[in-house]
Amino acid sequence: MQLLKLSETVKFMRLRVPAMILSAVLLLGSIASLAVNQLNWGLDFTGGTLIEVGYPDSANLESIREQLNAADFDDAIVQNFGSSQDVLIRLSPREGVKAATIGDQVLQALRADGTDVDMRRIEFVGPNVGEELTEQGGLAMLVALICILVYVAMRFEWRFALGSVSALIHDVLLTLGLFSVLQIEFDLTVLAAVLAVIGYSLNDTIVVSDRIRENFRKIRKGEPEEIVNISLTQTLNRTIITSLTTVLVLLALFYKGGALIHGFATALLFGVVVGTYSSIYIASSVALALGISKEDLMPPQVEKEGADLDPMP
């Protein structure tokens, strides 16, 4: 049973110019934020010590910073983690000092005023490991985009390949821009979410591209823009159902999953919305702008054996 019964074709491509302008503005804003604010790299990438402590009542972050400054931890980054009673403390690497020793010193500094502070967890990542993860994470995204470019070019046509990769770059940059603007911690779980966004957006783009190719071969008369509108309308029900069910699951993770996967759920929620938008207005618009036509998508004719021989007299 269809979710929507559309009696006429939705003119998606009528808004492609305003959509491209909007995307260009958002991309420029994301790039500017990444250049100025950069990303709030998590401990997985920067290296250092991560300490989570719990307070019986709401924690005063400013007072905690002052206590740590007095104990020579003036580089500490202090923030709430999930609730006002849970506090996350990040420290830069210290050579020759074990993580357990740092944890004891921090806990002692926080308990100096008699507050009953509980140690929840402590993690340590070396700077070499963090640098390696940063390099490999960026390389993973680059390899994924190149493989997608080759796959779509072989599966469909090079114009669709460029449209698909443009949509994926668009989604990744906007997602990174969101984390840069809001200064949400970017850790390995968020990197995994960004790679998942690439997969989700690609899947949506492949479905749309497949329907466009099919309609170019079936519909004898019609301009490329009209055929693209027909194809997008035909896949609209599938797009709405897929996006809606995915968003419902991600909303549950966002509100009930806890602080550990908050960044993961945020990246995926934003990525699903942006990925759906880019499949319609970026991938298809780029293919149209590059001049996709019926002749480009028709299957090659295979000559029959002996067809070139002269007929018998």
C-alpha cells in the first residue's frame, strides 16, 4: 500500500536553482567554520586523559575549573556529560605520568573541599595513536568517495557518478560544519556516523539514479528535466518511508541512548535529512547540468553474428 497517491508529477527540478544556491551558502558557511573554529576533536584523535566523575548534586563547572587550576591542571577542559551531576574532564598528554596517577591527582583536587566525588571512568590515549586515527579516518572517507565514484560510473554513467559524489561531499561537509559550529565533540563514534551517512546517502542516490535511467529508456518523449521529475515522484513514497523509519530509530537513540552516543545520533539524524535532500537536489541537478540525455543511457546495441554478411541471392 502506497503512503501517498500522487495524481501528478511533482516539479522538483523547478526549485533546483534556489536549492543549489542554498547548498552553496551552507557549504561556504561550513568551510568557513571548519577553517576558523575547526572541529572539537575528541580524545580519540588528540590523545590525552579522559576522566568522568559524578557529583551528588549539580556540579559547578567554574568551581571545578578553579580547583583544577590550583592543582596545576590549567589545561583541563571541563563539561557536563549527560546530566548536571556528571562531569567530563579532558587533559592533554603528560609524559612520564600514568593515567591512574593523573586520575588520583584530579580526584584528590576535586575532593579538597570535602565534596564526595565518585570516579566513573578514566581513559588514556597516546598522542601517536590519536594522530594515526586522524590520518586513517580522513583516508577512509577519501577512499570511500573514490570507490563510489568508480562504482557509479561503471554502473550508470559518469554524469551520475559526479552527481553522486557531489551529493556525498555536500553531506559530509555540512555534517562536519554542524559539529564545528556547535562545537560538539568529534570522536570515533561520530566518524563512524559520518561514514554511515555516506552509505545512506549513496543508497538513496542509487535508487533515484536507477529509476531515472529506467525512465529515460521507457519514456519515448519528454525533456530530461521532466523525466527526472517523474522519477523523483515515483521514488518519493520509498524515500519518505525509509527516512521516516530511520529518523524514528535515531530519535530514540538521541534521547534515550545516553551521552556516549549522543554525537553519533546527532550526526546520523542530520545526515539522514541532508542525504535525502541531496539525493533530490544535488545528485539529480548536477547530472542535469552536465547534460544527461536519453542517448547516454540507452544500452549498446549488440550486433548479431553474421549480420554483416550479404544475404543469399
